[in-house]
Amino acid sequence: MIYLEPISEVLSVAMSVISRKYEFQADKFAIDQGRGEALREGMIKMQKENSINVTPDWLFAACTYSHPPIIERLQTIDELVARRAKKTE
């Protein structure tokens, strides 16, 4: 068991990275469908209701969170919505 613990930790971090990548892809899909503002509002509401830590330590978040911190997602959503708006002009 002692030998498997480091392997388990590495796999856990790798799975978190993959999960985060898919979360950003899902956010992009929602924005492409014209739901960027609704997604943003929903995340802010969720943060308020659940008292989510908005600015966790980046290393802790990278190693343990299966979803990106809300601040990263909101920044990415804002960037993607702005790009989409420029494309439609």
C-alpha cells in the first residue's frame, strides 16, 4: 500500500487537470450557444449561496479541486463572451 500512495496522488492530480479542461470546454460550449451571461450569473449565485472560496491557493486548487476556481471561470467566461461579441460585429 505504501508504494501505491504516490501513484494514487499523481493520478488524482492528473484527473483534476483533465476535469478542469472539460469544465472550460463546457463553459465555451455554453457561451457558443449564447448562454454566457446566464452561466456567469449562475456561477455568481452559486458562489453566494455556497460561500465558495473565490481565491484559493493556486497549488492547492490545482491538486485538489476537480473544477477550476470560480474566479478563473468568470475571467475565462468574460474573455470568451468579449471575443464572441467581436466576431458578431
